[in-house]
Amino acid sequence: MRLSELSGKEIVDVNRAERLGILGQTDLEIDETGQITSLIIPSVKWFGLLRSGSEIRVPWD
């Protein structure tokens, strides 16, 4: 799957039934070999208008 196909998809923690964010608003953490290690999702408040400054890291595996 390409990153462009992932854009706009929701990230949900199925254990807590909690919405973490949308992939169009994320950054990727990539190691020195070029492999994706995690998605970095900025925390958003007020219906996506303000960012709180913290972020959520979701392991790629």
C-alpha cells in the first residue's frame, strides 16, 4: 500500500476504542535503513483547529 492510499484514513486504538487521528495529519519516523518505525500524530483540540503541542507515536509494526 502506498502512503498516498493511506492518506485520510483514521487511526483507532482498538483496545481503548479511541480515535487517535487521521493519517493526512501525520509524520513518519524512518530509521537509518529507510524503514518506517512509527507514525507521529499531532494531538488536536477544538475539532482540529488547534494543536496542543503533544504528539502520539504509533509503532508501525
